[in-house]
Amino acid sequence: MNFNGIKQIGIVGGGTSALMLCIEAAKVGIRTSLLDPKVGCIGSQLANEHIISAITNESIQKLSLRCDVLIFNTKLDFELNVKLHAKTYPNKETMKDLCHFKNVQDILEFLDIPVPKVYYQDNKQQAFSQMENLEMPFRFIKQYTDRTEQMAVYNKEDLADFILEVDEGADSFILQPITKYSRIITFLCIVDEDEKAYIYDPVEELNDEDKTCHLKISDSLSKTMLTRLNRYNKKLLKEINGIGAFTIKYGIKANKSVELIEITPELSMAGLLTLEAYELSIYEQYLHLLVGMSINKPELEAYVQGTIKPVKEQKEEKGIYHFYQLGQNQLYIKRDKEEPKA
């Protein structure tokens, strides 16, 4: 079978979604090359080739020489400024928009999409002065030409340690108060070659104190809120001109106000729910995009919920579930209820 000439896929970033993409590629005989610095990363379990190297302009360029198409499964913290020899998803311009924290903030403000409050400074002294008037906890972000570094500051000891590490080489500094949200809502999106966005039903995320993460297809968002969030999604995806797959995450406060807290080309753990809740998972649809096949509108077949636990947690879930071993974590997915027929 002809897959639009695609025989080898390169994947930058070896997280869970890399593993699932390798599975889909293997089903149709397409080989995969993975670039990730971590030995034994999740994606390496099924990739035909694992290039153990830091993710840099040079290593990405070399990977592009080995494959027919290249997927970014992580958000870069540096500007992609080398010639690539394979088509990329998302494209270079989109990755450039997403690589710098301030770039993303500027785009969201231009689109009038609410975001957490940030304080931007272009020199260290001004940043330190701002810290004195900022309540903890907050996130301190240092933007360099070739990388981004950040740290969560929860107390004065954290702050003292971090100040010692701040050098003069950073181009800018960003301070962002860490907000506590009552709900975290994640959207998985895929954009085809015609720039049409397909958006899966929202997933709600809840983290327990014992490091257990609960995911569920959300059925409790009001119609007004869902319409509002999808309007933000479509505006943002259109603005960044991103063909590929994305995770967009929102925080909802107790007063029902909402803030966009992340957009990344890496598909989050929420993507695993699409394996059970839809006829076509987002990983299958992504592969269809890569090989020139059409994308189908996601149709929810059943509400599902998932529980992610560390391997050391031995307590099993009750009832019938699908089990996934994901590195040091275990995922249990079970159907919650059938999707009501229209």
C-alpha cells in the first residue's frame, strides 16, 4: 500500500505519545526514528531506532536527513533556525512561535484569550525588584537565546537558591504567580493540510496528593463554557497556522473564570482516553495526516475515565478496565457510561 511515499517517520521527544505513534506506524509497516536524550524513555520501547542525544538544532537537522517526515512531540525551548530536509509537523514557523514563553503570551493577548498574569522584565535588577512585591508561590522563567529555564519558587529558601543561579546571560525574565485552579481542562486538537481543526471532547484532570492523576472525558462543562473554550481553540490554532496535533490546556478558577495555561505539540496523557472513547484515536488520525489521508470528525462513542498511578502503587482498580504500562506509571482506563444517542 502506498502511504504517500512515507517509509520512515522521525519523532522529536520520547514521551507517551511517541510510543503510541510508533505503534500506529508499525501497524502499517512504517519505520520510526526517535530523538530523545533519555535512555529507556517510553517512546524507545517500540521505535525502530533511538538516537540518544540532546535535542538541539544540529540533532534535529541530522534526524531530518534520516526520515521522510518529522514530528515534534515536544515544545522546543530554543528557536529552530537550521535547514530541515523533511516536512515537519508542526512547521518551523509554528515551532518558532511556541518556543518562547513571551511569544505565546503576546499571541494570546493579541487574540484576547485570557492568560495567567505575568511580569516581564528585560534585566535582572528589575526582575529582582519585582520579586519583592510578588506573593509566593510564583514561577521564575529565564529566557536565553538558545534555551529557557524555569523554577517554581514556593518559599524564601527556594528564592535564595535561585537568585544565586541567575547569570547575566539571560535575555529576559518572566515572573508568573502560580494559580490554584478548581479544574484543569485539556483539549486535544488535530489540524489538517487545509488548516481545518478537529477538536476532541474535553478531558478533565485531577491530581491527588498521593501523586495519582485522574482523567475523564468531561460531561459537566456548561454549553456556554464549552463553546467559549472551543472558540479560543480555533482562534489560536488559526493564528499559529499549525498543521499537526496539539494539546491546549485551561485552568478554571472557583469563580468560573478561565485562563489558557499551555499549548504544546506534545499530546498529553489525555490522548490515551481517545483509544477507548472514539472509533479513531488521535494517534490514528495523526498518522492519517502524515500519509495524506483525510481526518474524520471525532465522534464520541462512550465516556471513559483513566487513573494514572506510580508503579510502586500496588492497589488495583475495581471493575473492568484496560491497563497500560507507561514507564514508571500505570494507566487504568474504563468506560464510565455510553454516549447518549442523538
